[in-house]
Amino acid sequence: MNNKSVALATPSSVAMPDAAAVTAAGGGILRVGIVEDNAGLRRGFMRLVNHAPGMACAGAWAEAESALAQLPALQADVVLMDIHLPAMSGIECTARLKQLCPQTQVIMVTVYEDADSIFRALQAGACGYMLKRASAEQILDAIHEVRNGGAPMTSGIARKVVQAFQKTPATAGETTGLSERETQILELCAQGFVNKEIADRLNISYWTVKNHVKHVYEKLHVRSRSEALMKFVAEKPFPLAAPSPNSH
């Protein structure tokens, strides 16, 4: 796939898939919902998803209210969410959607790069944050990554997250109760690495990483990676040094 942006690489119109057929496909099909008020970009995302192997568009909406009314029944695996929508914002829509469909993963795809928008979106339950100028390939990679437990971010956004580590004053909180290994893993999660990549970097098994992540959730009293990262960002003044592959 080329590196043109999604908006430039798509036609002016695309047919809407049969949502019932998408739901019935089940199992191997990754069902993606789209909430985007720009008609051209919405069609572009639909075409991108429908032409990607193993993916199908479960539905697409121009505003949050209709999406919230229909998404629970469609059981989308991943939702691409714009922030600026006509009435309810994408951030509020994300928060409500996560209450209705806790298993649905939300990726913000927006033009907003300010730290406030980023952290409000993550706090609402988004697990990824991509800019609309990202290439089609980057958007598809983000969809796969978030389904594999990752937290995909455009590189510029990831840098802002790192800067937030540096600017946040130290506070005593729940993350101080994490072990050194758990903290290392959470730091790598904050950098967008998925569990398999973390296992490779730390020279431990994939299942060991999953077990550590489970313990992190229990200790921080959270239910998702984004919630854990929000607490971690809020309580750590600086990023940890790169972990040694052989440390335990």
C-alpha cells in the first residue's frame, strides 16, 4: 500500500456494507466502525477497511448519537473515532461507548495534536490516537495493533506523551506499588509496544508479559490498558531508563 493519506487515496463514493452480513461473518473478520462527520474521509475509511484482508466495515456514522444507538448491536471490534463531531464530541462518544461496549477498542483519528485532547481522549477510554494525515498503511496497522493489545499513536503524538512525563510533578500514588518489572512493562506499553514486542525486548515469554499486565490492572484497580497508562502518566515525572533485556 502506498504512503498517501487516506483522504487522498480514496474515491468519492463507496457502497455501505450490509451490517447484518458483517455481524454474521463473525470469527475471523475484524469488524470496524467509523464515526466521522467529513463525508469524503468517512467514505475513504470505509473503502480502506473493506479492501483490507480480514476486515469489514460494520457501519459508518456522521455523528455520535446515531453511532451510540447502533454500535452495541453491531458488536464492532474497533471504532475509528473523530473528535470534532456536530453535536456530541468524539471524546464524550468514546466514554459512553466504552460503558455500552467495554470490549470495543477505540482509536481517535483526528487533526487535534494538543496534549489536552490527547489525554482527555485516553481518559475517556481510547486505546490509540492517530492523526488524519497518517498513511492508509499506518491506519490499518493501528487497527491490528489495538486488537493485539497495543496502544498505537502517531509518532508526534507519542512524543507529546513522553513530554507529559517530563512535565508532570512527582506524586505519591498507586503506581509506586508496582514491581520494577511491572513498571518496565507499563513504560513500554506507554511507548506503544504490544505484548509480543515487550516480551522480545525484555527477553521473557509472551505469557509472562500478559501475567504482569494482569497484575498491573489489579494493583491499579483498572480494567484497560488506557486507564493504566493514564495513572502511570499522571504519577511518573520522567520516563524510566530503557530496561535491560536481562533484568528481572
